[in-house]
Amino acid sequence: MNGVRIKDVAAKAGVSTATVSRVLHDNGYVSAAARERVEDALRESGYRINAVARELRKRRTITIGLILHGALSNPFVTEVVVGAEHAAAEQGFSVLLFNARGDAEREYECVETLLSRRVDGIVFTTAVSGDNVQRVVDAGVAAVEIERRLCPAAASVVVDNYDGAQEAMKHLLELGHRRIGYIGEPFPEAQARHEATDIARRRFDAYRDALREAGEPFDEACVVRGDYPREQGGWGGLETGAAYMDRLLAQAPDLTAVFAASDLLAAGALQTLYARGVRVPDRMSLVGFDDTFAPHLAPPLSTVRQPMFEMGFKAASLAITLITDDRAEPPVERCAMSLVVRATTARPGA
Amino acid sequence: MNGVRIKDVAAKAGVSTATVSRVLHDNGYVSAAARERVEDALRESGYRINAVARELRKRRTITIGLILHGALSNPFVTEVVVGAEHAAAEQGFSVLLFNARGDAEREYECVETLLSRRVDGIVFTTAVSGDNVQRVVDAGVAAVEIERRLCPAAASVVVDNYDGAQEAMKHLLELGHRRIGYIGEPFPEAQARHEATDIARRRFDAYRDALREAGEPFDEACVVRGDYPREQGGWGGLETGAAYMDRLLAQAPDLTAVFAASDLLAAGALQTLYARGVRVPDRMSLVGFDDTFAPHLAPPLSTVRQPMFEMGFKAASLAITLITDDRAEPPVERCAMSLVVRATTARPGA
DNA sequence: CTGTTAGCGCTTTCAA
DNA sequence: TTGAAAGCGCTAACAG
């Protein structure tokens, strides 16, 4: 560790530590002569401020914590992190990154660590437990949740999944599709409406409503949602998408388009379509959701874009704002989804 | 900020701060009675240690810095980060994340910030400037470079690109392919051998050597490497892969297999192949490199896997080891590449 | 077994 | 315009 202290610089320049501190932060009165001597001493000694000492003294760390869940491999989370880091860096904040890997217990520990490190704010890239978020609020530290809203006392950055899915359906309907299938994640109908399960539910609701509004009868055969729990380790993943598409092809052979509730599911579907020799979009149109690796697929996938970078950016900005400004009502920022049309959608039979 | 100090707990328990500290860290002698009283006081007061104060006092932050470059969107970097975080967390370390976005200047600033924050070590997920790495070494802080070795005084975690590419070629050759194309990134032949450009060069060298060893004549027409600089904003990307494959198809129509120097390039190639109606692997085999989104493609891409998680994990572990252990020679850890066979490779004309 | 005390390196009154 | 000095909250001798 670099051992040059402010005291050493002061000695070298023949002034007090207070004076050095003043020139360091350019505040208070310092004579030109003294300033010059200090600046020389600073340069010659290769002084580097000790941020830890300053943080202790000022009781502010200029740091925010970012908690995410294993799925950093998930491109969604990745972009959120990039956005958050970007916003933080712009304001001179550092980012402490923790991965709670989907576990509430571990999330709790991350929160505790972050709190004892005295971060100024914490961003949850999707919290697992509302209690953990509440803990942050209770500690008087700015808390921001992304995507899911588990703790009403915390600020949040959300997105309207219903809107997004609606855009996708509108696109398909406008192209002239009538028989449209749905591949998605399960959500126990019976279960109370958690914000969590709501994501899947709202995407599905938009699908069903769009069909109804178009005067199309709702047909169970067009939907594969796997109402079983995370079995065979593949839930919500690539294999699931592939398997669902297979089922769809068998159950509803007259489908001309499919709406997949995530890019991952869509990627799996595309694999089945490729294997079965069903040309996309000629014989089947496909729309995904997220816009993660949609552009990489063959053909490039039309999808609903979640503004991931923006969400991360806003969340971090919000956290930083909240540090100083504390208002009564925790703000809820909404980000807009948008449809990105690429090459998997066309008129039926085109 | 939670205002409960060790002093408050001590007062409440009727002991000195030293005793509280002792029970907190479970060292030194503490009578059962005192311990109990302190533990009660700890619980009742909701005490949370102030890590900043401890860090200042102990002159150790139990934190490592992680510098990466914009390309967190790059799944490669992502996995490295996950691995590094994992290793750090396992050892009780926190991770401070900075994005220098490919810029040496910004990288310099990240280093300075990290150094003034007194991190115990810094991991460069590919450093931009060797001087910046050297700065860390000079400050007496553990430095580890991933993938690229720019500073001989720092430790590093590397991978053998030649080996990896060789695996890919071996696979293709063993399947019986003879006319094998190459799509890759350019590397100015003329330029001095930087470790940087070496990555592309070594992958290509393996391609050429494998062909030679198989007794196949080297044919320029089978190679598209774009010896032009990053023009049209698409260098090394998806569009590049698509365009290169198009050229390859025109230049060397008798190719039965192609080795793409990255998954991204391969994804682009797959798009062209799909558009042209060239079935994979029936009429064309394709191998990628990296194993990032290879499994998501249709068909799932056979590729050379870089152990990204492992590299990140090892880098962070190495950094942490170096913090205590400091040996004369900075260690260089090598990770092995491995071929992952999926569905884009088969015997020619199968 | 326990308490006192001297800092860690910095900022910031306060008085000169 | 400057310096002395009092902490920020914690740890670790050292003395008892």
C-alpha cells in the first residue's frame, strides 16, 4: 500500500495538513505561494488520497451496491449492469457488485455486507425477497428495485409487460396472421398475484386479449405454457422452447405465427423449426421478447425490446438522487418497451 | 446511516469497546457472562459493524477491483465477471466493478480510483494499456491480467488460442472435410507481434498448419479475413460474419466446412447460410469459437469453448493469493480450451 | 479476563 | 490565510 500520507506532503511543503487538504479539494483560503509548494510536494511524493479514510471521516462512500442473480449470464442482467455502472461512473460513484444467485439467504448477506460497507444506495436487479429490500430502506439507505416491485417502500424502475406483448401481437395481427400460437412460462393461476409471476401472466394476458379484440376465438391448442414446475432442469430455457414448439406444431398445425415470451424460448423454437424444415418467416412467423440475442439468430429475430441499459441507468441514477433528495413517496420510473422488427415476421404464406 | 457504534453497544452491555470487539471477532479472552451481555446488547441495538472504519484501521479492504471494457455485453466478459465475483465472494472479498470502455485514459482513471480506494488487488479483464497495469504493480497491489499479457510484472490467466483452433480443425478433418474455409478477424501481418493481435493470428495459424499437416494445399480463396480496419462499424461482428460467408460461398463454392474465429462471426455466417438455403450441417459444416451463444443458434453451434468462468475465477483467486503470498515471479495460469460438438458439424455430404 | 489508550488518514471547526 | 486539534468508528497493544 502506498504509504504517502497527507502528513508527509504537509511536512515536505512546510505547511499543515489542513492546508494540504485545502489545496487538494480546492476550498478555503490558500495563498498562491503555499498552494504552489503543496502542489509540488504532491507531485514529487506521488501522493494518492486514501479514500477509505475520507469515507470514514465524511460518512459517505460515494458507492452504490448492485445485487444481481447468477444470471449475469443472462444478457438482460448484463445490460442492466452496464447501464447502472455507466450512470454511477458519470456521477463519480463506484459500484460494488454482488451476485446473490437467486437465493434469498445469500441476498440477505449481500445486503448486510453492503450495508456494513456503508454504501450510499443499493440497486436490486430483481430482488428475491422484499424483506431484504425493506432492510435497506430501514437502514436509511437508498433502495431501488428493477423490474419487480417487492417492497413498496423502495423506489423502482419497471416496464409494462402487457404493453410490450401487445405490441408484438399487434404486429402479427397487422401482418394478417389469425392463428397465432403462444409459448411461454407457466404461472400458477391459483396463486396470489405476486409481482413476480405477474411478468409471465401479463405477457400472456396481452396475447389473449389481443386475440379477442381481433375477434379470434381463444384456442387452448395454440398455447403451450407448461403448467408444471421447474422440472428436468430446463424450465424456461432453450430446450423448453424447442419442446414447446414441437408440441405446438403437433397440436395446432395450422398456425402461421408464434409469439414466444422470451428470446430464449424463441431461440429454442427456431431450432425446432430449423430441424423440421419449417422456413421462417415464409411458413411461420415468430416474435420473441427481451431483445437479448435476437439479432444473432438466423434469421434475426423480430422481438420486443426491453430497454435494459436504460433500466440500469435509471435505477442507478435514481439511487443517487435519492441519497440527497429524500421524498416521502418512493418514485416508480416506467420504461417503455418497443417492437424491433427483424426477419422472422412476414405476411402469412408470403 | 445506521448510527449504532461499538461504543453504544459497550455502554449498553456495561463493558469496554475492546470487549465488544473481542466478542465480535471471537478472539481474546472474554468471560461467558460478559460475552452474553454483549451478545444481547448487539442484538437489541441492531448493531452493524462499520466496515469503512475497520478497513482504515486494518489497512486492508478485502476488496478487489475488476476493470473491464464496455463489452460486458460481450458474453465472454460477462462470464469472466461472474467467475471472478464467485471466487471473490467465496473468500469473503467484495468486488468493485469498473468499465473503462476500451479507453486507456479511462482505464487509467479506474486504476487510480481503485488504488485510492485501497483495493487489495485488481483484475484486468483484458487490459488496454500495459502502463496502467504496471502502475498497479508499482503501488504494491496485486495485479492480474486476463487473456492478454501486456505487463510482464503482473500475474495473468491465459488460454492457448492455437490449441483451441487446432481442436476445431482436427474435428473437421476427422469428419472427412478437406476443403475448409476460414472466417476471421484481420491482423496486420506487418505489425509487430502484440499479444493483442496474436489472438487472431494464432487462431489463423492453427487453421493453416492443420491444413498443411493434412496435406491440403493452402488456398487464399478459402479465407476471408478482411484485412481492412474497423470500417462501417461492423468489424468483427455479425454483419461481418454474414458478409464474409457470402464472399466465401462465391469464392470457393466447393467448401464443405467453415471455421469461424468467433461465435459472433459464426452466427453471422449461419444467417447467410439460412438465407441462401444452404442446410447445416448437411451441405456445410460450421465450427465457431468462444462458446458464448453457440447453444442458442439454430442449429446449435459446434464450437471451441473458452473457459470463461474459470478464467475469471482463477484470476480473482490469483489476485487474492498474491495479496498475502508475494513471490518473485508473477505466475501465469493457463486454461485449456475444449471442443464442444453440437449440431453444425457432420461428415461432408451426410 | 478486561479496560485504557493510541492511532489508521482524513476533514473541519475554531482560534489565531 | 493558516495551524492545532478533535474526531469519524474501529482494532490492538499494553497494562492491570
